Amino acid sequence: MTNLIEVNYNQTGQSKKTNHLGMREMQQMVYEKRTSQYLLLKAPPASGKSRALMFVALDKLLHQNIKKVIVAVPEKSIGGSFMDAKLTLDGFESDWIVNSKYNLCTIESTKSKSEIFKEFLQNDEKILICTHSTLRSAFETIDEKKFDNTLLAIDEFHHISASDASVLGNVLKSIINKSNAHIMAMTGSYFRGDAHPILLPEVEEKFEKVTYNYYQQLNGYEHLKSLGIGYHFYQGKFTNAISEVLDLSKKTIIHIPHINSRESTKDKHNEVGFILDVIGTFIDEDKNTGVMRVQTKEGKILKVADLVNDDPLERPKIQKYLREIKSADDMDIIIALGMAKEGFDWPYCEHALTVGYRASLTEIIQIIGRTTRDSANKTHAQFTNLIAQPDATQQSVANATNDMLKAITASLLMEQVLAPNFKFKTKLPDDERERKAGEFDILGYKEPSSKRVKDIVEQDLADLKAKILSDASIEKTLGSDISPEVVNKLLIPKIIEEKYPNLDEKEREELRQYVVVDSVLSGVELDEKNNQIFIKGTKQFINIDDLSIDLIDKINPFQRAYEIMSKKVDSKILKLIQESIDASKSTITQAEATFYWKDVNKFYKENGREPNKNSNDEFERKLAEVLLYVKNFKRKQASK
């Protein structure tokens, strides 16, 4: 299988090196901002966010008049990341010690956790660990002023939303408005994946931000050399296709489809059984740990974990075993549904095989993050997504086409998160300075000039691109013959204005140019010898010295999504997909179709072919639209 995205890294070791205080590169960046009242950290899995919080929290307790620290995590299992840590052994001035009574993720007590939470606020204890749920429940009966001189740390911050329906979002807003509490928010995701922002703009502006991107993290590893993102399109049941992409030599997490997805067979346990059959012959299951042993056709014994089994007596056994894994030999394949994503640590994992389209970009990046731990057993990490191709029924065509396009646009976004960042400079007409590595000089380009635009570019670009790529107006341009300038100069500015209404016209244009340039040039292939770049999706090489904003504006940065898909499916399926895309943009009514149908038939008899939607003749284009409408109508009727 050919990867759509392949990113290579330099193994610098920089992201794993520690300073005299025992801090890694990212943790040092956060510690420099330790006096901020509101701090937002965006960093990949395994970058050390938990320990970054410990350093900041201890400094606030020791030197900033903060009396208490509350750490809230989305689920109990993640609370383990905040257990005791002997930080003084590596040079820091204090250790992170949590009284077991106030680790509400691990204790069993006759008291309610809300009661223990309130008790904590009244006594001399310094640190409490709880779930988001406990924080929400306790807050219902606690005055906001009780959080004065407290640091509230919220892990996996993307679970919060500015939506009025978000209870946790309202808790946070209330604490910010009615107390002097310090807030530290952490997330491994760069976007939520739904329409709601995490914070309202006026609240977000209060936060000092530290962003440590995926490329910084992965480029600074010791062992990992490359990351691939690939898609495998199939027809029929996924259980018949999984053997084509499952490499039994790789440490793999298999995410079976959500029960309500089109890819699901609606019997999750049977799906697990089928996957076991693909792996080989079941031998036995350890009753103490839940680990299954399966023998491959080659005779190798693999250890397999079933996290789909939700039996309350059985699941804790395998979960405990997975938490205590010490070597690559302890596990080979994990089969999961809704688990093994967020807060799950299996550093030996080489391959995340995911069945079905994931609507949430957050979920995609979390899944990919399971493979991107640095470990001596691997040099390559792989994400593979099995996506259903459409069949002949209208419903399937429309939905499957939509899923395919969304999946591929998600990969384009991930490429920009995972790949190295280029710098863009304004090139003056008589500018003959030597181009620096990782830098492009662009004629007519307007560099970000205001602090607000610079902050968006440095901290929020992934969020903005996620919004652009998920916008319905952009989706309709994929695979179409719409002018790139319409995309770049009309649609993208409109989305920017919606997301950042307080930017003035000059700032919006600067941001627009940066987004378009960065999107077009991300993932380009450089030919330094001949001073050329190959821009994917354009089928052409361009001299680096000829780059201008006018030239870049003539390139649709997202057209590559359709180009990728067109290479992955056969001509028959591609035609169905193209018709589905065209149908979504058609304005033909049933009355018009009825009126023009005789002309369609006449055209076919006279020309021996169907009318062409790309014809220079306006009437032929109209007949092509009518034909498409009738085809789709018939498919709808047949699928009922």
C-alpha cells in the first residue's frame, strides 16, 4: 500500500534531552511562562505535558502564593500520569507528591468524591487529582471564590467547549470570571473536530499559549525516522479487506468501526472473532490477564488483547496487564473500540489500523499519536484507514463519497501538522539575497505585521486550517473545476472573517495569504540542484525564484485531495464519485428535468454519446445536468 503522506525525521534527539533541572525542550518552553495566570499548552502525546504541569504547579506553590493545585483529567485511567514523581533526582527544587487520599482517580471511599473535593478545599493539602466529571459535580455546590489562590489544571482540554451546552466549559468560564484562580490547560489535539471553539475569543485572549508541534517532537526523537499515513478503499465488508492491510510483523492497534457507522457489521464481538481468524488459530486465553495467544500460519505465537469485550469482570484484567507492559514482547496486537486512543500509552506500537471514517479530527490525531512514541523497536510509524467505497445506490454514493473526501482532506491537514514548517518572506523586485534553508521568498507576499496575526500563525494555524477544510463551501470545490482564485480569494477569506471577526481588512489579507501559501507549499518536493519545487496536485515544477503570490493564488491548495482519491479507485467508481460531487452542486429541479428529458434523448441519438458537463456549449451543459439529475433520482428510487 502506498502512503498518501510520508514524513521523514532527522533523529536529532533534541526533544528527549533534559537540562540541569530535568526538563525536556517542551517543558522548558512551558516553564518560561510559569508566572502566567492563564496558560494553554498544545503538545503531542508523549512530549511530557504531565511533567510540564508538575514543574509549573510546584513553582506556583513555592513562589507564587498559590495554595492548592487541582488536576482534572477526562477519565480515571489518565490520572496515572500524575502519580508521584521524584523531580529532585534530576535537579529540580521539589518533588511532586500526591496524598493517595486525594487522588480521586484511584481511591475507593465511602465518601462521595464531591465531598472529598470540598474537604480538600478546606484543609492544608496541596494537590488533588480528579476527573472532569468530579470537577463538574463538585462545582455545583461550591462558590467560585473557593478557587481563589488555586491552580486548576485541565488535561485533554479539547473536551471543553465554548458551547452553552458544555457544562465543563461553563465551569471554567465561571471560575475565570469570579475568582483569581490560575488556569493551566493542556491538550495533545490541535482542534476539536466539531463546530464549537474550545474558548470564546474574549476568553482565549487571556491565555498565554505554548505550542510544541508534532514535527518538533518527532524530529527530536532518537529512533523514529518516518511516519506514513495511508488509506485503503474497499467494497463489501471490512472483514474481507482487513487481511490486505494487516501486517502481522508490526505491533498493531486495530480500531474496529463505531457501531453506528456504515462500515460496522453491527456485531462487534463477531468482528473481533473474524480478526482473530485473520491473525491465525486461537490457542488459549490467560484467565488471570486476559491475554490471548494466537498462532499465525507461519507458526509464530502472537499475544492479542481484546478491548472490545466490555464484560466488567474481564476488561479490568487486560487493562491492568497493558498498563504494566515492560517490553515489546509483552503484546503484539490490540483490538479496540472507543479505547486505546486518548491517554493510552503503548510506546512499542508501530501501526494504527483504523476501520471507518472518523468525523472528529481530534480522534484522528489521538489515534495517530498512539504510534508516534519513540521506541527502540521501530524506525517507522504507520496510520492506515480502511474506508468503504461507494456502490451503485445513491445513498451509498453520496455518503461514501463524502467520507472519502473528508478522510483525505483530514490527511492533508495532518500532513501540515506533522511536516516541517517553512518560513515565508516578502521578495522585493531587486532582491538577490541568498535563500536560507526552510525559507521561501515570495514576490508580492504580505508578511503578518500585527501581533494578533502573528499569534494566530504561530499558535492557531492548525485550528484555522481544520475549520477551512471542514467547511461545506470548501468540500464542494473538491474534484470540481471551480477556479482556484474563487477558493483562495473568496471562500477562504469568508471563513477567516467568520472565525476572527475582530481582524481588520489588512490583517485578514495577511492571514489569508499565509494560509494559502502555507497550504500550497506544505509537503512540496524540493529539487535544490535545479532550484525547483514540485507542488503536489499541480503536476508541474516551478522555479523557486519565480514564486509570487499571484502564481500561488492560481493553485487550489486542496485539489490534491481529489487527485489522491482518483488514483486510489477504479474508473467506474471514480465516475460515480464525480457524479455525486456534481449532483451536490446542481440546481436542476424535477420540473426542469421533465421538461428537458426529451432533449437529452434527442442529443444521444444525434451524437451517439451523453452530453458533456464540461462542453463549451451552454445547452449541452444544461442537458448534462438534467441527465445527472435523472440518474441520481433513479438511484434513490432503487435504494428505497
